[in-house]
Amino acid sequence: MSAIIEIKGLTKRYGALTALNELNLTIEKGDVFGFIGPNGAGKTTTMRILTTLLRPTSGRAQIAGYSVTDQPNEVRRVIGYMPDFFGVYDDMKVWEYLDFFAACYDVPVNQRKGMIGDLLALVDLENKRDAQVESLSRGMKQRLCLARTLAHDPQVLILDEPASGLDPRARIEMRELLRQLQMMGKTIFFSSHILSEVADICTNIGIMEAGQLVAFGDIEDMRRQLQVQRLIQARILGEETAPLKDILFQHPQVGKITDGREVELTPDIVRFDFGGTDEELSQLLRHLIEADIPMISFSEEIGDLEDVFMQATKGVVS
Amino acid sequence: MSNKPPTQSDSISIRQFIFTLRQNPIYLREQGHWGEPNSIYANINRYSPFVIMGALVLGVCGGNNFLSTIGMNSGTEWLILLLCIPNAFMQMLTWGGLFMVPALTAPSVSEEIKRGTWEILMLTPQPVHHILFAKLFGSLSRLRIWWLLIIMSVLQGGVTIVAAATAASAFDAVSLATSLMVAIGLLLQPWLEIGYAALVGLTVSTWAQTSRAALITSYSIIFGTKLVIWLLSLLLISILTVGILDNESLFTVGFSFMRIFMYAGGIATCAAVLYRRSLSVETWSSK
Ligand SMILES: Nc1ncnc2c1ncn2[C@@H]1O[C@H](COP(=O)(O)OP(=O)(O)OP(=O)(O)O)[C@@H](O)[C@H]1O
Ligand SMILES: [Mg+2]
């Protein structure tokens, strides 16, 4: 248990607007923290304060024991930052871009070549070594930018929406990359709008809303904190869904039941809200099978986490 | 990938920094060591023959009007001519410099801000004032007028000393002193003017959102200053001809020094603004 990022009572005001209100957050070494929130929630503001680019109005934050306001130079050496509007030099070649920043971080010339090779291998851009940065696709630029944040081997990576603007394939690649970085022992603090992805790779999630952290913990924690109804979809053989609905209707933890036809799905589908745990869900399934309901599938809808999000944020934006 | 950046980079003095400037990555980048950092300059540079021609005309026509107002014996006219030749060259170089220097310094920071790389650069261990110094000198070093300007300055300085020594007996002490002061003024003026243009470009660059805006604003300020000085000189000349001020040499020295102080003041102001801005990372525009 060693906290690497500690935020206490962090507040940032822009005139009358409170972009960040008394934020408290602790992140352990090696965590992958997904920072979620609607537009304008204050994610970028928090990250910019952590990277020493923005001074908080009040409160404090520490990274690896260094205060972001009092020891900015020390903080800068332990973090790698990728801004939301990531910057690349279009006029350079891929290797030149990394070489330049390595030089800025005082990496000696004789070490740079090997390091650039390692970084390009990590982000899978080895074959683009001599390509012009301008010619790269957006996903490639994003990966290049990520490689740049690693040039000085920082402990903490602060990535502002690393997957934004990427197609599904590039997003998966980015996710794999984050996983690899986690295995290398990096602590990753990243923001995102894409919740299903966050769920897969994060050890922790924080949900921001109008400058406040409304939920924090791992995904299971979060469901409990918010008492979210899980949406389950069941499909049976044939269209005789009445016996299934009867059983569901009597179950105490089943909420609203929807017929497939009502939500423009096939008539063999029934959807229902479920408020229980995984064990209770499993028991329900066993009960249905024992009751001779011809089950074909029984699954939780992936929209689930979006609901967590919607419940947490209620669509209110500062 | 394990490297420990030096922890003392902040305490490096400016003198040491300038000494190691040629190894500074930002300085080298500005010179085009990695890619072409300044497409505006690269573009303008293609028209440099026209700039040189324009500067030639402006330099020859615009220079020397004050030298000729110094009261001298007709016997020393050849000396005046000797003084005028390097000065005409200096004027020409100054005009060329005034066009090219803002194209070098004005995009240097604004281009980074536009691309979103400025913040990344500021998070490297390079202190902001080092970045600014490196950008200033790195971009200016691309301009190839410096050696010519140094040679011309030395030449003009030498000619002035020779002229003063030769003419010492022919002049009374006061007019010798005033002529020398005017000569020193002429020697300093190109350097101050170009230095002023460079710093205006860099200062504007830290606020502008695009390189084009930075360049247009810088040109406006630089040539605006020149226009104001020119109008002031017209005003002073008209005062002189009306006869309120009848000491011609006093006027010439006064005007020459006023001009020098204006440019020196401009340079000091820009330097102070840049210094203040380098203290806080937060005040810089982004996006
Ligand atoms: N420089 C600024 N001046 C004034 N208000 C600002 C400034 N920067 C941000 N804000 C405001 O602060 C609030 C938080 O913005 P922030 O960029 O942190 O949100 P975000 O969570 O990153 O949103 P997004 O998902 O759109 O990136 C917003 O209401 C925004 O308008
Ligand atoms: Mg943001």
C-alpha cells in the first residue's frame, strides 16, 4: 500500500465557475485509474494540475511524494503526460521526434538509438521509423505520442483521453498498450468517455461530475455504491415467453420486465432489470432451467456500465 | 531506458547556458537539426533575393541623411563619404534584418502553441527561460547577415576613429565630440533595431494563437516604431527650420540618442515581459 498520487481538497475556480470542487483522490502505485465524466466535468483540469501546468485555487496534490505546487521540477521528472489535444511535430520523421524529446530529457546521444528502437517496438511503429510524422494515421500519432511520454522512463503516466478519435481497432491496440505499460510497473491515470473499455483494463474507476468525484472504486464497488440495476437479456426457444415472465415476476430482485417486441427485438427475447449479486443471478438461471424453460442465452447487457455512468452523473454538467 | 536527468539544470547560470548553447536540443531544433521548424521562414526565405534588392534600395536612399547634416569643413568631405559607405551597407542589412528576423522569431513559440507541443516542451527538464533563449538564438542563427554586420560595424568603427584622429586638429572639441557621438549612435543602431525586432517577434509569439497572427502583429509593431521615429524626426526638423532650436549638432546628437534609447527601451521592455512570463508556466495560452 503506497499511494503514488494523493489529491486533497483540490479546488480550481475560473472566475465564478468552479471547475473542480474539493476533490479528494488517492491512487496506489501500479494502479490503472480510469477517470470518467461527461464533457466539462473537470477531468482535464485535474490532470493539468497534476502535471504542474495549472495552479490550483486551493488544496494540494502530491505525486511520488512531491508537491505539484512546490516541487514542480521533481514532479515533471516522474510523470509522462499526453494532453487531450496531443502535440506532434509534423515536419519531423518518427525517429527524429523521439530523438528530439530524448535530447530534451538529457538522454546521451549514444543511448538514444537503442531507446528509440525499444520505444518504437513497444508501440508497434518499428516499420514507420523513417516515415514522416505527418503521414501517420491518427492512431499511430497517438501511439507515437505515448512513446514520447516514456522517453524519460517515468513512474506515472497521465493520459488525457488516449483513445479519443480512434477507430475500434486502434482503440483495442491502445488498450493492449496500456496493459503492457501496467505490466512494466507504470501507474496509469487516464481519462475516457468510453466506459466499456475502462472497465476492462482499470483497477480503479473514478466518476467525475461538475467538479466533484461522485463515485470511486473498482467496478463492482461502483455498482454497489450506486445500487445499479443490471440489465439481463434472456432468449428462449420458440416464442412462448409467458412461463419465463411468470417466474421472473415472482422473483424479488427482478425489476421491470420488457418483452423483446417492445424494444424492437425478436419476440423470443425478454429483458429485465436485476438488482442482485452474481450468485443470485446464477441461482435464478438454475431455477429457470429446473423449471424447464427452454433457455438459449442468458446474458448481461454491455450497456450496463453506461447506466452506472448515467446514474452517477444524471446528465448534469457544470 | 534508464536515465537520470541532471537535477541541477535549473541552477545552471545563463552564462554557462550560452556556453553550451550549441548542444541544446531546442537551439538545434530551431536551426533545423530535426525537421523544418519554421515553414513561414522557409517560405519567406525563397523571396530573399527580393528582400535583398528592396533592402539595398531602402538602405542607400534611407541612410546617411543625418550624417550629411553634421557641420563639417568642406575639406573633410571625403571622410564623410568614407563614413557613409559602411553606413549605407549597415542600413541595407538593417532593412533586410527587419524583414527576416520577425519571420524567424515570431513563429518560434506560436507554432508550438498551435501544434500543442508547447506544454510538452515545458514539462521537459528545460527551464522556460532556457527554451526562450535557445529559440531566440537558434532561430536568429539561421539568418546569414551576422558576419557581414560585424565586419561592417568594425569597418565603420575603424573609419570613425581614423576620421576623428585625422580631423582632430581641424575641429573644435565640441563638434568633434558631437560627431563622435553621432558615429557611435550609427554604429549601435543596426544592432539595436534588429535586436528589437527579434525580441518583439519572440514576445508576440508567446501570446499569438497562430504563427501568421504573430508575424503580422510583429511587423506592425516594428514598422510602427520606425514610423513613429520617422515622424518624430520630421517634427524635430520642422522645429529646427522654424528656428526654435538653432544648434544643429546638438539636435543631431539628441535625435540619434533618442532613437537609441527608444530601441534600447523597447528591448528592455520585451526582455522584462519575457522574463515575467517565464516565471509562471500557467499564463501561457494553449489551444
Ligand atoms: N481556461 C479556462 N477558462 C475558463 N474556464 C475553463 C478553462 N478551462 C476549463 N474551463 C472550464 O472548466 C470546466 C472543466 O473543464 P475540463 O476541461 O476540465 O473538463 P473535462 O472533464 O476535461 O471535459 P472534456 O470531457 O470535454 O474534456 C468546464 O466547464 C470548462 O468550461
Ligand atoms: Mg478534457
